[in-house]
Amino acid sequence: MKRIGVLTSGGDAPGMNPVIRAVVRSAVSFNMEIIGIQRGFKGLYEKEFLELNSRSVSGIINQGGTILKTNRFPEFKNSEVRKKCYENLIEAGIEGIVVIGGDGSAKGAYLLYSEFNFPVVHIPVSIDNDVYGTDYTVGFDTAVNTAVEAIDKIRDTATSHERTFIIEVMGREKGNLAVEIAVACGAEIVIIPEIKIDWEEIVKSLKEQERKGKKSSIIILAEGAGKAEVFAEKLKKEFPERHIRYSVLGYIQRGGTPTYMTRKLATLFGYHAVKMLKEGIYGYMVGIKGNEIIYFPLKKVVCTTELPHLEYLNLIDYMAV
């Protein structure tokens, strides 16, 4: 294989640039030409191609975001659109492709592979750590650390003023990120989409904490489970004497300088993805289990959902009291 492509797709995450860097430099070391496809599958459809080399990725290992830009492209669900994307790859002389992104990107990668037998390798990059088959996704560690740093500052105020803070974090469909943040910042309660909100239990827990002398609380709320503003108003009715505030962390969780762990995974995954294409190993995702790099079948990735560690909920509840 002499000419490969690389694209970033779906929501951005810290670590995409280090992955691009690793893919490009690995391709160069294997004497491959490397073509960057801008704006994800949309760019593939519209033929937004540019040649990359080692200098193209100089100085980006410490940068958040993606120099290739990214886009959500629901039109890729259309078979005619996918066929055109495949034809564009053939026309450009691209013999294999590295797809960088989360679970949606994995599905797109698998469709290219399964429908056209086109050589594809997927690299899991997501702040949610919700891609099945790997212990960690690139970007997750950075996102958790960003949120925890912000929440630590909010806790200073919560403790000083004896306030209850509801912190809304990302997680529109899944609570993976919220659970990990809650554990890392020592939250008293975490609320996620996977579990129906039990208002009675929440009120009971806060009253029990209060009975034991705890005057401030941090509640982590995944955005898919509700809005922090609405949640705060409802709690104020239950605890009129309490100072209840809320904060929405929003997109700061997607940006920022990648951490050591994010950069390390990005470099390992990028190298192995190119190595797989060179060695004729297609239709797989690069992942990590324990300390071992693994090649996990895309067919299994797209057919299974990675749930949060629900057992951590017991740990959070235990530590709160």
C-alpha cells in the first residue's frame, strides 16, 4: 500500500491533532503518501483532499482540536452518498483510510469496509470513552481532567458559602463521562441518562448528608439526563433554606491541551493504524486492553454499546456520607 488517507469525523476531542501527527509521520516512515481529508465524511464526499508530510504536522502534538477540521454528516447514511465517497477514494488513488472519531465515526468506517471491501482502520477518539472494545478512547483523559479542574474551583466556593452546586457536564446520550468525573472530583451525587431520576432518593440523600453535618454538595448532571437550571429550581422547592446554584461546563470539555495519557494513546494508536494498513489488516479498530494494544473487529464495535461503570455509583454514594 503506497497511498493512504486520514480524516477526523464527528465531535472534536483533545487528542485528534496528536493522532493526525502520529498517522502522518508513521506513513512517511513507511514510505507511504498520506492524503488529509478535510471536514470528515463530508469532505470525502466533496473531495476536500490535501497532501500531507512531516512538516504539515509539526508543532501540533500539544494542540487541541483538529487541523483537518471535522463535521457531522448524517447524509452518509444514504447508500448513494457512500458510493460516491468510495468512488472519490478510488479516483484519488487512495488505497486505505484511517478514520479518527467516536462511535458514529466507527459506524461510518465499518460501512466503507463492509459495503466496498475498502481497507479501513478506525482510531477511537472521544471525550465520552463510550466506544466498545477499548478501555480508553483518545481525549477522554483530557476531558475528565479539564472538568475536574473546573469543578475543584467551584467546590471552593461551595464549601466557603455552604452551597449545593449542580454541575452539568457533557453526555447527551451516555453518562460515561459524568460518572468518571463524579468519582474523580468526589461528587456527592451523579445523575446520568441510563438511570431514571429518583427525586425521592436524591432528596433523601441530601437530607442524610445534612444530618451528618455536611453543608455543601456537588451534584454532577449529564446533559442528557436534564438541564442544570431546571434541576436547581426543583431542588430549591425541596430545600428553600439552602443556597442552590448551578453551572454548565459546556464546550470547555472538548478543548484544551492534551494530557500525557491522551498524547501517548494518540501516538500509539496512530502508529498501529498505519502499520495495520501496511500489513493488510483491515476492518479493525485500534484499542487498548490493560497495557496491551489490540486490534478489535469493527463489526463488534458497531454492534455493542459501552455502558458507564455503574458499579461506581455505589462508590459515589458511599463516599458522600
